[in-house]
Amino acid sequence: MQFFSHDGFDFAFIDRGEGDPILLIHGFASTHFVNWVSPGWVKTLNDAGYRVIAFDHRGHGQTSKSYDPAAYYPDRMAGDAAALLSYLGIDRAHVMGYSMGARVAAFLALAEPTMVATVIFGGLGIGMVDGVGDWDPIADALMADDPETVTHPRGKMFRTFADKTKSDRRALAVCIANSRELLSEADMGRITQPALVAVGGRDDIGGSPEELAGLMPNAESFRIDGRDHMLAVGDKAFKQKVLEFLKKHPL
């Protein structure tokens, strides 16, 4: 692991391989390792000739934590990603985010259009604009003293995930409050970079990939057959589609 400081946080990150750089932005309650290393993304991209950069969000993994809700707006989290690329001297990169990381990637593409060459939104389709349902029970589930008392299905899923990743549950509960800021259809239309939207066919969180792709002038969609929000991450067909997309849009 390497570390750099930005906006009062010490960020943990990895930087592996050579070639065109791609920045990977993980999802809520996850880490760079759980989202990208363990499912084989880093190896897949390295083997395909890409330099892979991935980091732990503020409040997640080995990065320092905050219990201030204002720290977790997507524009500030996108600023972390831009600061990391600048720290590494990277002026232009491919960017791929999953779930919350896809939202952060969208904010990054809008804030730093020259820095983001292409953008891949995994696990988040039209939910980027329309919302992803009621997540307040997730914050309650994260703060419950006894996980056995959690009955809300989505809350239980994320509580189990947070416990598995040994996360700071208080920081995650604060993060979930503001990290869901929506983008408008007009915002999405201003993302002119080549874009890929990929969502599991059984994903009940992300929403339609086709609808989100339809809002952007240079986007395509991909449904990950038979996969829900959690299992879509490491899907082989998803990896193959991403490699094809990247090959079609070199830096």
C-alpha cells in the first residue's frame, strides 16, 4: 500500500503495472481490495497492458475516517480521485467506478473532463438520476448494536458486508447520508466522453443501464446476465466487455 494526503485525509492506494492508466473507484462499504483486487480486476487489467490505480475512499478501508456528513458529498469524493491522479502526475486516464464509485466517477467526469478520457459506470444505471430507493434503513442497520436485530433485507445485506470487510460502521453510516446526491438528466448529457454503463440483469439497486446510457451522447450499455448487485462485480462477461470498450477507446 501507498499513501497520500488530501483534504485532511490520508488515502491508501495501489499503483500497479504499466501502460495506459485506469483509475478504479470502489463502491459503498467496500475497499479497493474487495472491489477490485479480490475479484480479479487488477490482474485482468494488468495482464491486458494497463496501469491500474485504485484507492480506498475516505471513511473506507485503510484511508482515514471522518464522522462529518459534509465530508461525504460526491463532489468532494470526486476531488479525492482527481487529487490522486494529480499526485501521480497523470493528466488523463480511463476511469471505472462501481455503485457509489460510479456516481463519484460521474462527478469526476463532469468536474475534470480533460482528465477523464473514458468512463465506465458499473452497478449503477438510471438510479444515478432517479435514485436507488430508501437507504435510511441501511444507516440504521450499520449502527445496530446486534446485527441479529436487523430485519430490513437491504440493510441486512450491507451490514453483513460491512462486518465482513471489518469496516468502521459509524463512518459508513455517515457516508450513506450524503453520498447519494443525484445528477440530473442535463448533467448526464454533459458527459461527452466515451462511456459504458454495465448493470447486472438481476440488480434491484442500480436501475436500467439502457436508460442512463441514452442520456449521454457517446455511451453504450451492457446487461450482465444473471447477476445481482453484489455478484456482478467479478463477472467474466463484464470484464470482457470492459476490455473491449477500453481497446476501442485508447488514450
